[in-house]
Amino acid sequence: MNGVNGTGNANEAIRLLQEMQRMAADARGSTDTQKSAQPGFGDAMRTAVEQVNTLQLDAAAKTDAFTRGADIPLTEVMVATQKGRVAFEATKQVRNHLVEAYRDIFNMPV
């Protein structure tokens, strides 16, 4: 199966989240990326990335089980794989739009 590597996509998602956190810290004018008392955007993104990771790990496990000959329907494997892909692509698109918005704001004349 092409593109269903739980650790590779998870590492990419974590890297993207860390980049977004650095950019948010720069926008606040601080280097402190500690969690605040109230859950914020970073926490929401972390939760989303963890959910995407869970979907991709599930897809990888089902794919491995199917290739080993376990009694799992191919349709279940394909649906799990597509859920992981769609979730990752959606998360990546959100990240891309946020980065673009940050750059637009950063480049505005004062």
C-alpha cells in the first residue's frame, strides 16, 4: 500500500505542528511555547494530529493483518486506508492555510 506508513506520516504531522507552534510563538513576540491554563489552538491541533495518527496506525495495522492472511475484509482495509489519507490531507491543508495567513499578516505594512 502506497503512503500508509504510520510513523512517517505521524512524524511529518508532528513536524508541521512544531513549525506552527514556533510561528505562533513568533507572532506573540515570545519564545515560550508552554501550555497556558486554558486549552488553546495548539491543544486543538495536537488533538487533531493525534487523531490523524490513530487513523493512520489503524490503517497500517489492518493492512498488515490483511497481508498476513488474517480474516479481515479488503473493504475494511481500504476504508481505513482512505480515512487515514483524507484525515492527513485535511490536516495538511489546514496547516497550509494557517501558514499562508500568518505570512500575509506578517508581511502587512505597519
